[in-house]
Amino acid sequence: MGSDHWMRPGERFTVVADDTSSPVDEAFEVVVFGEGISVWVSGANAAAVFDADGNEAECGHQRPIEALRAWTENARLAMEHVADKSPQVRALTRQNYEHMHQMLLAAEVEEDRP
């Protein structure tokens, strides 16, 4: 399972892995690309991300609304591509779209607040 955390220039996060399922030489694999950084956790069940003040940053931390709009539209389009798939795939795709749509609606309400 993954999560996304959006950073501003100069901002710092700490990634902490939970219990590792097996010993590994490298706890993380870091990939830097364009304007992004991906951190892959190796050998752990999960990881948490903390800001510079030690507060846990939840999934979607500072996610730009433009990204959420694009992801919601992609989730809607995905529903068209699974019309001929199993009922489980169609249900999961619809659930994903509905979840993305609800997050977008909440973000738009926040954006409109003074």
C-alpha cells in the first residue's frame, strides 16, 4: 500500500518503517525524478511519514487540488475500461472513483473557505 505526501521547497520529512518482516541491507530505496521523490520501504509492513515538527503527515498531505482533480477524472475513466471485467473489478473501480470524488469534493469545500 502506498501513500502520497507533497512537500514544499525546503520542507523536510522523516520516513520511519515499522517492524521489518525480515532483515534487509537497505531499509529504503529512494528514487529522485523530475520534481518528485519516491521512497520505497523494503522488508517492512508499513511506514509512517513525519514533518519537521514530529507530527505524522497523513496520506495526501498538502496534495494540490489540481492533482486530485486529475486523479478523480482518471478514476472515472477507469470505470469505462472495466465495463467488461468481473463484478469484483467493477465494484473496486467504482469504490476507488467514489473515494476520489469524495476527497475532491472535500478539498473544493476547503478551497472555497476564506
